[in-house]
Amino acid sequence: MKAVSEENYVLEMTDIEKQFPGVKALDHAMLKLRPGTVHALMGENGAGKSTLMKCLFGIYKQDGGRIVIDGQETSFSGPKNALDNGVAMVHQELNQVLKRSVMENIWLGRFPKHYGLISHKEMYQETQKVFEELEIPVNPRTIIGKLSVSQRQMVEIAKAVSYNAKILVLDEPTSSLTQEEVEHLFRIINKLRDKGVAMVYISHKMEEILRISDDVTIMRDGKWIATERAEGLTTDKIIKLMVGRDLTERFPPKNNNPSEVLLDVKNLTGKYMPSCIDVSFQLRKGEILGVAGLVGSRRTELLETIFGIAHHESGEMYMHGKQVVNKDAKTAIKNGFALLTEERRATGIFGGMSIRFNSVIANIKNYSNGFWLSNGKMKDDTKWVIDSMRVKTPSQKTHIRSLSGGNQQKVILGRWLLTKPEVLLLDEPTRGIDVGAKYEIYQLIIDLAHEDKGVIVVSSEMPELLGICDRILVMSNGHLAGIVDAKQTSQEEIMRLAAKFV
């Protein structure tokens, strides 16, 4: 890394303010970015990180403060204006045209043309050139909806790079990546840093921050707290700055006691590939069963097949010894199942609707007397969701899309708890959530197990599975590779099982 004087900044954001109805999202926030560096932006959910970056990118217009790029005060009218001026952003929530090809998604709004007609040949060649530079093994002509979440995320990073941006914002870029893919991303980041690109890296993963970052800025409650060199920081110091207190334990103490069999899954095979293949296991009352595996191991497909939103070809499921058949989500809910999906924005929230709507929608039959819905009951249940999940929001009527990702996740989790499920299926429940909120969700999962609920947790974070689960089911290429005791296993054993059928 080249030595850069303290006064040489490619980006200076000072005294940035942003007010939403009932909440001050940014309060004199600041960020100063040196060229050719990776600058980590950290804070709990709702701290204002994404809001600050959206002000930079032109999605929001700040209410106060200055944005200076290369010495000139700047205010972008929108994302296209920002991209045209060398500022790119890879959002945590992917927003792609799923039925179009990879290359069309990358060049959307700026298709290469010859004699007024779109040149698909040039589009393919230019996409291939970017992919080769970044070592991304994806066919540019593939329909993007057929890719895994992690592959789609790498495509978004390639799209940002294709703009030749001098400032690149990465919002939770590793939230759905395996360790191997994280290493690949870090190679890309190092290449860009060597070219002089300045990057803002938003993440809750402490190990990554300390490894890849040059500088770290901490935010709390919309305010700037500190900016320090990464080399002088430790995980404990970062957490204390983020939450304003010492967080001595990463995981709550476990006090659940698994008892008799609650759910018995026998030889479950999905109808359409890719899916789970001949998977058998038992889930006990009061048990937290983890599901580990590499990307493509079909962990999500297993949960979707259990829940009935993916059809099964063969196999049986028994609840309390009686056979249950989940033909669809409605039947699954009736049978005592709940599913929190991996992609919050695409399949979890109703973004344009209120927190109250999002809280009660899965339980709507309980508020009807045949003629109308009881606003009082819905209001009371939404208050329970907000209070018990500790959702930061000005009111129940606030649109859920205006909340931080972690607060959206809490609302969805509360929504499912209102249905009083016996089996809770959680797909990446803490994805993109800060350490403080993670602890709260871990405690909630343990509390549910203590109430004799059965919880199945899919997670890409191995320490998370080892920290909160009783047993861990390991998937590999759709097959059950093994089931291990969380207290007696190791990350190495889980990885060996995960690679068993690859």
C-alpha cells in the first residue's frame, strides 16, 4: 500500500444529516476515504451505515452536511449519476432482472450498440473480459435467475467493476459466500486496491474486517464514533465501540434439553433437481439442529421441501408419530411449520407495506370474525413483535423497507412466532445482522427450544452452528453426509463431510 498523507482523501463526507418520519437516521455522520485503501464501515443494525452510503450514491438526498470527491463538493441526483462519476455500490439485497442473462444484467441501461442496434457479441466479449480479470467462472449468457445467491453476488461485484469506479461500496459482500468464495473476493479486492480504487467495506464479520481493511470507521445511532487504523484494533475493541459496552460472550448459555422425537423425516427426495436426495433425520422437542454444507449442497432446498414450497418425489414425514404432508405453505403453517427464508427482500418482506402488515400476514385468519379484521388484535400482536424482537422503528405504520436489514429480519421472525409453530425452519437467520442483534436472535432461538419447539437452522457461519446447535446435519450435493454432535465435532470434521459427495 502506498503511503498517503492524512489530508489526501478521495472522499470526504462531513456532518451528514438525514431525517425520516419519526427518526433521525444520520446525526452529523462522517467518513473520510483514502485512495487505494479498504475502509471498513461498522456498526449495529440501524447505526446508519447503509443510509450514509445511500446518501453518497444519490439514493437519498441528505438534509445537511457536505460530500466532497477529489476536492470538489458533490451531490448526485441518483445512482446513474453516481455511476457515471466513478462511484459504484454493490448492495446487500440483490436487485437483478432474474429472467434475463448475466451479461444483460451487467450492461443494463448502457448496452453496446452498432448502427443503433444492440451488439450481443460485444456485450458477451466485454462481460467475458471482466469475468476473466476477476476469475469468475460464469457463462455470460446464463439466465441470472438460475445462478446461486453467491454467484449472483459475484456478478454484481463484476458489474460495479465494469464501470471502472474509483470509489466502490461493498455492502455485506460475503454474507452468502463460502470461505473459498471469500478468498476469491479478497483477491479481487486486493487487485482493485493495487489499481488505486478506494473501497468502503460494510460487514459484521470481525475476522474479515481485521484482515482486509486499512481503516475502520465505527457508527452508532446515526453518529460517527471513531475512525482508526485497522492494525491497531481488536475484535473486543470494535465490539465495544459498536455497542457502547463490553460484549463478553458471543453466544448465550444454552439451557435447552432435547427430549422425545418431534419430527421424523424418512428418505425425503425432492421432485425437481437440484434438490435433496434420500435425506433421513430426526428432530427432537427442544432441539436446535444445524444444517451445514458448501454452496450448492442444497441446504435451502431441504428446508423448502420440508415446508412444501418445493415438491417432494418420495419420502415421508411424521410429527408426533403421525404422518404429515405439506403440500404447500398454507398446509405447512396449519401443520405447525414456519419457514424464515434466506433472501429477505425477494421472499421475506412486503417492502411497500407497513410493519403491522408484515407482522400479521401469516396469521391473518386469527384476526377475522368472518366479516372484518380486528385492528385491535393486529395492533397488539404487532406491538408484541416490536417489543419482543426489539425492532427499531418509529411506528407500526412505517414501511418495512425503510428499516435496516437486521430489523427487517426481526419483524419476519416475529411474524412466524405469531403462528405458534412447533417446527421452526430458519435459513441464514443472522445474515447481515450485527453482533448485538445476533446475540438477541441466538437467545430467542434458545428460548424457543426451551419451550419444546424444534428448530432447524441453516447457516454458512460454522462458529454460529457450533455455538448454538445441539447437533449439526451436514449436506453435500443434496445428500446427507453425516450428523455430528456440536459439542464434540470440529470445523475440520464438518468440512470433510461437506466435501464427501462433491
